[in-house]
Amino acid sequence: MGSNDAPNIILYTNHGCPWAHRAHIALAELGLPYKEEIIDLTVPRTPEYLAVNPRGLVPSINYNGTIITESAIVAQFLSDAHPSHLEKTSTEEGGALQRAKINFFVDTFITKVNGQTFGILRASEEEKPELAVKLVDAIVKEVEPLLQDAKPFFGGSSKLTLAEVQTGSFILRLLAYPKGGLAPKSILTDLETRTPAFWKWANTVVKENSVNYIWEEESFIEKTKVRLAKQAAAK
């Protein structure tokens, strides 16, 4: 695709939101130019943004005048509209199977692991060690077997796939919380020893420019601590 026929894309986003972050990774990997509008998630949404997305969530994209919402759908749409290394089309040889495997991997990570990560943040200091063990156990059981053929990315790919687009922002946070004191450091040592395939894959993913170009770890950790403190005080 030449620059003259690139789509006109406006991305409504917030750099602190891991769901919105998915769209950034997809756009970067596809090399698509876009305009950005930052949505402040700490205040009620403006009437202007609610006209774009009545749910008030991010991300949303305006793609040549059509609004598309929900992070997984936005990333899938961009991948489908601009065939690339991220995922084969369903009619390519092996494409339907690859897409099924990627969908299963993403669903597994989000439903079996991701919620536990956020649960640790909200837990008391006494509860966190046990929850950390359960989190690692879930990765051992559910995710580690799915990454045995990563080279270095999902399914033996040498480049990022849609599996990394849909999970990379959460991997950044999973590895950052223990370093920032928001989760037990045992998570990192246990992952390294108990999930060698996941550990290698995760640390490769977070080094990719398309995954980390909007990521400011120290700022994110500090903002998360402030938000959690406010939530605790409001109880």
C-alpha cells in the first residue's frame, strides 16, 4: 500500500489503558499513519466523545469516516483490512487454523490469566503471595503449553503476530507490577524457573518497539499507586 492510498485514521485512546494500547501495537506493526485524540479517563466523557462511542470506552477508531470500537475488534479489523505478517487471511493455506490458534491463545490469556493480575493489585498485602502463586500456576497450566513452538513469537513466527498485538500491553504490565512493588517479586522468579517458554517469549515481546513505544513504565507505576490509594480510601 502506498502512502497515497493509506486510510484516514483517527485513534481515540489513552496511553495508560492496556486495551487501547492494543490498537497502538496493531497500527505500528502495520505501518499505518494515524491522528491521535487522547481521552481523559479520570473525568466523565465529553458529549463529543460519547457521540463517537456511546459506551465511552477506548480505543475507538475513525477509519475513513466509519467508527469501530472495542479493542480486540479494532485490532482484528486492522489486521484483516491490511493483510500482513500479523495473521494469514482465512483463505490462505493454513490461514483458518492459524487464526483459530491465535484466537484461542488470546482468549486463554485474557480469561485465565489477565484478570488474576488485576486481582493482585486490589488484594491486601497478606493475600498477595497466595494470589501470586495462583497466577503463575495458571500460566504454567494454560499458557506455557501454547508457546512451545514460539520462535521467538507465537506459532513459530519470526515477526509479531496478532497474538502479541492482543496481549503485549498486558505482558508489559504483568512484568512491571512486581518490579514496581505492586505485586510480589516472586512472580518474576517463579515465571523464569517454571515457565521457560513463556518467560522467553514475554521478554522478547516487551522489547519490540511497536509494543513499547507509548509505554512509560515509571509514570504508569506511580499513577497506578495513586489510583489504588484513592480506591482504598473510598472503601
